Amino acid sequence: MSSVLEQCPGAREGPAIPKEVDHRGRREAIARALWRVVEQRGVIQLTMRVVAQEAGMSLGQLQHYFASRTAMLSFAMIFASEQTSVRVHQGLEKLTSQTRSGGDSHQHVETTPRLRCIAIRSPLGPHHH
């Protein structure tokens, strides 16, 4: 007669090893899902259940990361601000390197207004979907 472990594919003997989870990454994925919901449905339709569904997780999983809608919104705002700062910094570095390498100063003037609009178009950048 075979043992229970032999009958269960993938079963192991010994203590279970906890799965390593990137908590910051999960929180960021939830924030991105939140912004997609706001973009598609508006802030009025923003509920933890709808965000969980958009993020591909259960409501319980989402509540593991955020105890309330307010906490989730606060993190999403901070995350969007961080992402905007990174993109602006990268854009400014690009402009600085163009100027140092003898780039066209006219191009610098044309690019600057675009840089100012980065935060207005989307809180998470062009690739947030």
C-alpha cells in the first residue's frame, strides 16, 4: 500500500516552506489596479472589492495589505507621486545630457512643456496598464 505522500503529486515531507512574497510589489500592483479603476469607472465606483477584482486577488488578500479604502488611497497617492518624481527626474537627466553633448537648444525648449504635462496625463506613466 502506498503512503499518502506518494498519492499526492507535489506533496513533500518535512515542514512547509513559506512562500516568499514581494509585499512592496503587491502593494504597488494594487495601487496600479486602483488607478485603472479610477480611469475606467471614476473615483465614485472605487471600492476595495472592485480594486481587488482588478488586481486579480480576493478581497481578503487585498485587506491583508490595506485595512481600509483610505489606507489604500493614501498609498496609491504616495506611489503615484513617487512614480511621477522618478519620471520627471529621468526626463531632466535626459535634457541635461542632451545639453552637455551639444544637443539642439530648440529641442530643449520643445521638450520642457511635455515634461510639465507628465503628471497630468497619468499618475503612473504611459505603461501603467
